[in-house]
Amino acid sequence: LVQSTWLFLGFVVGLFALVGGLELAHPAMVVVAFLGLLVPAVAWGTFLNSLLLFSRDSGLLYTVFQEPMEFFSGARIPLFAMPTWAQLVGVMLPLTTSLVVLRGSLLEARALGDMWPELLLLAALCTILLLASAWLLRVGENRARRTGSLVLF
């Protein structure tokens, strides 16, 4: 995650110089924003990797899960501009709430106390993803032991 974002960090620094910086309620909100991005990314990556135990074609699974998540999260099209059913799908994805936390903490100067519903939802989504990942890993490893070699997975 850190290695992949160095160019993005360069653009962000340039953008902050252009617009005049961040609007923070407190300097510690940078940590909240970082954790609001890192923890869901790790939970989502863990979930996707646990699914890979069931398939050797990771490209297919990545396309099936990653692209819809990016579309329905509001990263490309604002969530409020989507139909109600798409908004409901978006709320169930961790990237949606992660973006809300990032915007609130870095751009809207919201305090930690103002963002507790979003942080609670994000924690719940990450917990669900990690529990599902643990279950999928257990099932996938047992299946690999029965049907083939663990070296292939």
C-alpha cells in the first residue's frame, strides 16, 4: 500500500500547495484518516486473498469484486447521484465509508466525535470482512488438503 502511493503522495503535496492545505479539526485527524484508509484496505485485501484459495484465476475474482466496489463506492460517481439500490450496495462496501471518513477528517474539519457513526460502521464492515476471511481461509485450506496440494494454493 505504501509503495504504491508514492506518486499519489507527490500529487497530494502539489495539490495542497495549490489550494492552501488541509482543513483539520485537530492534527491527530491525519492519523484517523490514515487508519480509515489502511484498515479497510487490509480487510478488503485479506478478504480477496482468502477467496483466491478457491480459484487459480485471480484476475477474474479481482474483476468481479474490485471494479464494482470502486463503482458503487462513490469514488468515480458521487453516491447521491446513483439510484437508491446502488446507494444501498455502496453503503455495504468499506471503500464508501472510508471515503466519508477521509473527506470528513481532511477536508471538512470534522472532529472525531462528529464522525463516530461512520467510524463505527467502518469498524463493523472491517470486522465482518475479517471474520469472513478467517472462515474462508479455514474452508479453503481444508478443501485444498482434501482435493490437492497446498503447494498449488
